[in-house]
Amino acid sequence: MNVLELKNYMEDLVMQQMDAVIAANHGVCTCEQCRHDIAAMALTILPARYVVTPRGETYTRIKALEQQFSVDIMMALTEGINTVKKYPHHKETGV
Ligand SMILES: [Zn+2]
């Protein structure tokens, strides 16, 4: 029996695009806490895309979804970044 994995592709895509979107938005903190806050907010906005898949066989389908949702992900990440800028979960900005 194969080892199956339940996976939200959207999570991978958000993490993949995060660095590029953060780089385009000056003044946002990039610490572990803020990055997770940004990802959490983006993933709350975006539709979940759960699939059951054998481990390691996700790449091709991720590529297809990446093209389909690229703009949505960018917008959701920007939204998350703006919220974290306004309401960081910690005092020091680290910028
Ligand atoms: Zn931070």
C-alpha cells in the first residue's frame, strides 16, 4: 500500500511566492512570526486545494495550479503583508 498524503497545494504555492512578494513590498518585517502571519492571512483568503496524493508526486500538479492562481496568490500575499505592516504581532519591526 502506498503512503498517501493529504495536502493543500495552495500552502506550497503561497510559501513559494512569499519571498518575491515580500521583496516587492518594502518595510514589512520578514521574521519567522511575520512570515507565518502573512502566510496565514493569504491562506485564509485563498481557496484551499486539498488533494490526496502519493508522497513526492506533487510537482506537476503544483505547476498547473501555480499558473492558474498566481495572480490571486500575489494579491492575497500583498493583503497579508499590508495587514502585518499595520498590525504586527510584536513590537520591534526588525526593519
Ligand atoms: Zn516580525
